[in-house]
Amino acid sequence: MTGSGGDARDRHVPVLRDRCVALLAPALAEPGAVVVDGTLGMGGHSEALLEACPQAVLVGIDRDPDALELAGRRLAPFGERVRLVHAVYDEMPAVLERLGLGPAQGVLLDLGVSSLQLDEAGRGFAYSVDAPLDMRMDQTTGPTAADVLNTYEVRDLARVIARYGEEKFARRIAENVVRARAVAPFETSARLVELIRDSIPAPARRTGGNPAKRTFQALRIEVNRELEVLERAVPAALDSLAVSGRVVVMAYHSLEDRIVKHALADGARSTTPPGLPVELPEHAPVLRLLTRGAETATESEIAANPRAASVRLRAAERVRAGRGGAPARGRTHTRGDAA
């Protein structure tokens, strides 16, 4: 791994950075306030939050050791205000407990593949370059995309491509993969890209960008169990929030956004049984939504940062404890304790 903090800053333009800071900053004004960046990446959002909220302590979580190294260099000037942890973001409550920190005042989740992973050709995330079919966010563990392609039965591979890539030619692609791997196993991306192109009828290839995009997305989600993790991670993030704490989540495709939308909407809904004349306190909403639907990037931001084109941002504030959330208690540390 090469690079420096300056390299990270040059390579990474954080999506909706200013909006994320504006939404989280009101909850991070007190000394020792804890903000968790559950998807640290190259640390751009974390850097902005630490600069804007000088009283806050940051816990940065990422499953990618390379990201932790690069972000660590970028965030080194903030010294003891930063704690970086190699973990998956659905482990957030356990991470905070292990660090001896109380409930967080802010949580940020920037979902999907990071700029670092897309830009490192050898990781296999990009369909535009020939590279080993890896696609693991944490290259120290788990099966690769090549393992999926070379071992899944047709029905399982078709299910993955259809569900996670929303690819209507999934069955044809899966059948062609199984046929091709009988000749030679899949190792690098160029062969897969060519097979996908040949599997999709010419009229369908003329629209929607590179025809390999959907299948590569599906393989990446399967390899990293992204949706399974997300289904656990949003409740974990809400459980980690103190009362008056805020959560901001950015999703980049409909499958992710649907999970986030439903989790936040459920938290903002009263559970008082129908027919009761008053809302019972224990059934009052746990969350207050801070965004009306999903917010998107402006045209100017997309022009400056094309990766913002598909973002959907949702945010909420915790208004009370209960329903499995963080207990209504004071912070258990001081700023010095969090160092």
C-alpha cells in the first residue's frame, strides 16, 4: 500500500461532505461527543467532521486494512481525537463497548464500494480494467468473486445476479459462466466482461452504460455480504445512538436505500395500538426524520464529483430511548478518556 494523507485528499472527494457535516454537527457540540464513521474509506468525511466539530472524538471503522492505513495518515494531525478500528460496521455497538465509550452522538454510513477500492485496479472492482476477480473489501478473509463464479451452480449464480444486480439477463449470463468455466476457471475481469457483453442482446447493450456494471455490482454485494451486513448495521447504528444523537446514511442503489428507508421509517412511527385515545409514552416514535424522503446531489456537485450521481441521503435524530435503542444515560467518558 502506498500513499500519504495528501494522496488521500487528492484522490478522494467525499460525497455530500458539507451536507453530512451540517446534519451531524448540531449533535457534536459538547466536549467528548462521539461520532462514528462506520465506513471510513479514505477519511474525507471524518476529516471534515473533526475540523467542523473541534470538541468531538471520532471512531473510524472499516473492514479494509488499506483504507485504515491511508485514512490514518490523513487523520494523524487530529491525534488522540481519532480511534481507528478494523471491523465491519454492523459491529458498531461492540466496538464502542470495547473502546470504553458510551452511546454515540453521531453516526455516518457511506455505503457501497469506496473510492480507494474502485481506484486500485488490482482489487477487481472495476470492469474497465483487467484485474484479478477479487472484490473483497477485506482481502484478509472470505471468498473472492472468482470463487463465486467458479463454484456456484447456475440457479444460485443467476439468483445473485438477478437480485443484487437487477439484471434481466441473469439466467443467460449464469449459464454462459458455467459453460465457460468448464473450459477454464475465471481468474481476471476482462474475460468476464466479454462474456457478459456476449450474453446480452445487442439492442439492450446500447443503453444503460457498460453491460457488465450490473453483474459486477451483484458479485461485489455477494462477496462482501453487503445487504446482509446493512440489515444488521442500521439497527446497530440506532442502538448506538444517544438521545439527541443523529445518524446519516448515504446509499447508492435502490436495494441499499430501501433497507435504510424502512429502518428509519419504522423508528419514526408510533407503535401505539389502534383504538387508544392517546399515544402511550413507551410507544412514541424513537426517531425524528431530518430529511424529507431521500436527498440527492446537485448538478454542480455531480459535475465536480461524478460518484455523487446516484447517492440517496437519509438522516434521523434519536428523540427517546427504548425499542432496543441506546439507554438514556449520560456519557461515560470525558474527552480525555476517549483518547
